[in-house]
Amino acid sequence: MALTQTHRFNRRSKDASVYPLMVASSFVLLTDMVYTSSVLSVSAVTLGSIGISYMLWPAEFSTVGRWLKRYRLSWQAGLLVAVAAMFFLNGISQPASAQFFGQAEQWMTGQFPQGGQVIPLVFNVLRGLFILYLGISLVKVVQAARQDEDWQNLARTPLIILIAITMGDLLSQFIIGGGGA
């Protein structure tokens, strides 16, 4: 009997160490739900609440526990996969506005309204050249790797350029602020 109580105590102390993590992640999920108001965020909050409820009241979920034991499944792993899938689906369901120098283009258009179609054309040409450069560099790196050549040196320059352009985009957002709004 003492062995069973010790085992039960160890299981509860293990769950107790996971409890703050579950509460914190549920708070993050709830914050995401408030800001995005999407069905996937609500589903992720629901799954997180079910996980916390299972940790607090395991006796109430005895049928689910027996089913998980019969198929040798871990409820923590299943919950983690489900919540991660909800976050992933929520992330890709949002509109994609991650363009390089998008806010800089908006600011330039707001500052120079007489520019008309020239400003978007210039920024789109720059984006196109950047994508072409990265694509050609990627092909060269893959060819060098397939021919057992030194592909790391070929990959270094495009990575440096990618990081430099990303930093330039971030710095331009700091300089111009909210896109001229």
C-alpha cells in the first residue's frame, strides 16, 4: 500500500511541475485568441483547458485515461501535437503581409503621392531580383553539394545578403515607424 501511495505522490509531483507550464501556455493561447479572434485560437484554448482539467481532476477523465493506456498513448504528447497543430494552422490562416520593405513602400507612397506606379514597380523589381538571386544561389549550392564540392563557401554569401536585407528591412521599420499612417 505504501508503494502505491509513493507512486501516486511521485506522479502528482511530476504533474505539479508541469502545471505552471500548462497555465502559462494557456494564458498565451488565451491572449492569442483575444487578439486574433479566430476559430483555431478558440480550439487551441479549448484543448489547453482540457489538458489543465485532466491534470487537476484525473479521476473525472478515467475513461479517457483507460483508452490512452490501452493504446499506449501519452496525453501530454497528444495535447502538445494538437496545440502545436492549432498554432501552425492559425499562423498560416492569417493574411501574409511579410514582404521585404513593405512598410518602406507604404511610407514612400505616402510621402510621394505623385510617384504613382513607379514606387511599387521599383520595390517589386527589387523583390524579384532578390528572389532570383536566392534561387540561382540555391541551385548552385545544391549542385556543389551533389558533386561533393565545397558548398558551404557558396552558401555563405547568399546567407550574408539575406541577413543584411532582413536587417535593413527591420531598421527601416524602426526609422519610418508605422508605415506613414
